[in-house]
Amino acid sequence: MLAGCGQQKIEDPQAPNATAPTANPAQSGPQIFRENWPDKVPTRGLTKGLSLPLEAYMPSYSDEITVQQARDNAEIACMHRYGFADWRTEDLGTSPPLAANASNMPRRYGLTDLAEAQRYGYRPPRSGHESTPPPERDAPDAVTVLQGRQGGSEVASFKGAALPEGGCTGEVNRKVGALDADLVERLSGESFERSQETAAVKAAMGQWSQCMKDRGHQVNSVWDTDKLYSPAAGTASTEEIKLATDDVECKTTTGLVKVWFDEETTIQKQLIKENESNLDKARSRKDITLSTASAINTAAH
């Protein structure tokens, strides 16, 4: 989903004062954990306050949770009709991403937060809540009702009661639908690639590369840093933290992130002009899906 590289507030769940994730006690359907969700717009680092034009058309993480909550509520209601009174779905919001949407602004241009670099190296801040998988989802009767299939074949009824086409999953798809961000994410990827080929970004990247060379690191672009440390290691080494810190400090002194953002902003504005009609239609469909999902969630309480 992410086009570049992605941040939220830094929270260390192992710290003594870390707030433990808590579910919404009033939630009758899927449990939702809301701790450590990413800010809509970055609030720290070199991307603080930055938002690209195409982000206005992108579903947010909160939007995705709203739709999934509605899908889960509709699934639970359907399964209840067929006797699965204890049916439940997976917890939601337990592993929030680093960015609020697919633009992945906090790390779109590589690592951009000095505090993160000094503490975690290139690794994302640790966050999340471990949830227990719902039981009985693989039980034969449950699969029959959920998918409308039995032994690899479609079935139209369960214990004498007619099933929706495609089972409860088919009913959910028709009732709630899903968010479609294919167009905006494709355009976002295009602008990201094109921006790297602009003269301004190439010049700023060269300055960043020289800054890194002066500090003892041989890297031509911000994407080369992963060759100088071991991502598979459990924690960041002293060398990785120094590399990450130098990376962000060189981005600061050269202004690389701002130059890159400005160039990509120009490209995205042009892409929006060229695709405005289709983008507006996609955003309208997104708004309808979110409105439907919100109504389902409200009715489920």
C-alpha cells in the first residue's frame, strides 16, 4: 500500500510509563484499539506539516478501520442469523502503520525524524497490540455459512435456511463494499518516481551524498543506506544509529526533503489536472462507502 518508505508518535511499549492499548468497551462488534494511530499530517521531523496534493483523494487508516468495522459488524449479524451466536472477528487497529495513508509521508523520502534515528536507527518505533485470533472460523459449518461453499462446491442453504449468494461474505461485499484506492495510489507512485528524475532532486541528492561521504558513508542515494546495515538484526547497532543520524542530519543541512517535496508537489498538481474527473469519481465512491459503513456501525451499537 505504501509508495516510498512510513510515522506516528514514538511510543515504546516496553517503557514503564507506556500506556497499554485499550479497546472500546462499548463496542458490541469488533474490538477497536486506537492507541498509536498515525497523525493525519506528520507532527515531527523533516516532514512535519507536509501533505502532498494527492493525499486529499486517499483513504486514511481511520477510513480503512471504519470500513472494516462495518464489514465485521455485517458479518457478525449475518452469522448470528445462522446460529453462530458467539461469532466474532479479529480486533482492529492493533498494528497501526507509520503513516496515515498510502503516501507514507514520514518516510516517503527515507528516514526524516532525527529523534527516531537516534533511538531506533532505521527501524520503525515499536507499537501494537497482540490480539487472539477468533475461534471457530475454520470449522466446517462456519466456512459453509461464511463462504457459501461446502467441500469446494457452492451451496444455497444451511440446515434448511437459504444462504445469501456467496455466503455471509457475499452479503458483506454487497452491503458494505470496500475502499478502492488503485487510481490515486498509481498516480502517487508515478509522481514519486518522476520526482527523483528532476534536476532539483538530483542536485540535492548529490549534495546529500557528499555530506554522507564527508561523514564516512559511501552512498549515492537515500535508498543505498540499507546496504550499510543489517535490517535482519534484532535491534539497531551503534553503527546503524550513527548512519541513520548522519542520514537525517545531512538531509537537514542540504534541504533534500523540502526540495523533493516541492518537486513532487508540482508533479502531483499536474497529474490531478490530467486525471481530475476520474479522481473526483473515485473520491465520491469512497465517500459513499464511508457513509454506508458509518451508518452500519452506528446501527450496530
